[in-house]
Amino acid sequence: MSARVAVVTGSNKGIGYGIVKGLCKQLSGGIVYLTARNPDLGQKAIANLKGELSAEEHAKIRFHQLDITDEASAIKFGDHLKQEHGGVDILVNNAGFAFNNDATEPFGEQAVVTIGINYYGTKKFCDVIFPLLRPHARVVNVCSQAGLIKSYSDELKNKLLSEKLTVAEVDEFVENFTKYAKEGTHQKHGYPNSTYRVSKAAEIALTFIQHRQALKDSREDIVINACCPGYVNTDMTNHKGSLTIEEGADTPVYLALLPPGTTDPKGKFVYQRKVISWAESGMFGS
């Protein structure tokens, strides 16, 4: 039996780093890929992690450059995984981005950038990696309760909650938001006043579509979930989060290591290891 292979995007620091560390501790005999856009930062993270884990038995840690918004970078990594390992057993889509509240860039520009990374970047990387998923693979999309949809118009809410929602319709959802954001009319059209929240709602919607597709896949027992790591003390929260990186990594690691034959959680949105409703309000209010 070949070693289990795990990939964590955006993992040279913060929650992603914590997820790599958690997987390394529990995936003995496996291989965990720490990825980053900047190779220097990635290699430094690898060195730090090896130092922290030196006294423990752990999975092999490897680094590969990855920018999920760069198609050539994603394809190069996918080719490497296929040639080196023949497949992937765990994919944690953690790479993400948020503008600070005091960002001066025009709102429309913020929409293009945020959605380009959090939604389109994740979607396109999945397009590269999903053909490599082996039977019993686990996919975790690290999202946020900011992506819950209570505050959207009923029309948008009903569309996103439809069991027949397609990827093309999610694309349309974010493209319309970007268009309205540039015009300054996004709230009038039923969207919240946050590019991050819209990007994460789209990512959660994508997760549920991926789950429905996986149920029809010939490869058995592929389980795909989304999760919220919580308000974690990282660069993205300007270190205002109340949770440690280890606490934030707990649910993503738990979902990445769900045992064979898992029936629940499966195609769900999970917070602190508990399934929560996507349609309800969360810690970020309405």
C-alpha cells in the first residue's frame, strides 16, 4: 500500500501551518505537502516545523511552490504529485485572502482580488487535483462563518440553497457581485457589503456541488466538507482572534482524517467538529 499523500494550500504560516503540523502528527508513514507562493518562506516554514516535531514520530514533510491563482503553478504541482505519488489522499484548501477593514483600494477592485483568490483560485486548483484523488480521499475547504447566507436577499438565498445549483450559477453569483460592487449597487441587489463574505459563500456553495458530484464518482468514499476554523490569532485577523492556531486547525485536521466509510459529516459545513446550518446566522452576525 502506498503512503497516504496530503496537500495543504497556503500553509507556510497561520492556520495552514497548524493544519500541516496536525496532519504530520497523526499521519504516521504518510507524506504531507506544505505549500506557499514564496519558496523561501515555504522552506523556512519547513525548517521550523521539523524543529518543532523533531522529538515525535511524524509524517514526512515536503515543500512545493504553489500559487492557486496561477494556472501554470497549479498544473506544475499537479504533474509533480501524479509523477511522484500517482494520486492524492487528502486535500485541504486553506489558501485565502482578506482585505483589512481600512483598505483604501476601491471596493470593486477588492471584489475582483478577493473572489479571484478565495473562489476562483480554489475552484481551479480543485480542477487540477480532483482527477488525482484516490478512493477514500478527503477534501476540506477551509471557509468561514462569514460565508453564511442569512443576510442575502431571498432570491439569492434560494438560488444558493438549491440542490440543483451548478458551478456555472456560482460563477454567475460572484460575477454579478463583482459587477455590482464596481457600480456601488451590490447591497441594492441583495448582497452584503463585504467581498470576503461573498467569496466564502461562493466557496461553501462550491463545496456542496463538489459533494454531490463525488456521490456519483466511480471512486468510492470520497468525502468533501467545508469548515470554519473560528476566529484565530493570525495575520488575517490582525492577531485579534481569540483562538490559537492549534485550536483553529483542529476541525480541518479532524475532517481531513475522517475514517473510511464515513457517512457524517459528509457534504456539510462544520464548526468546532459540529455540523451547522449554512442558512443560519453565525458568529459574524447578519
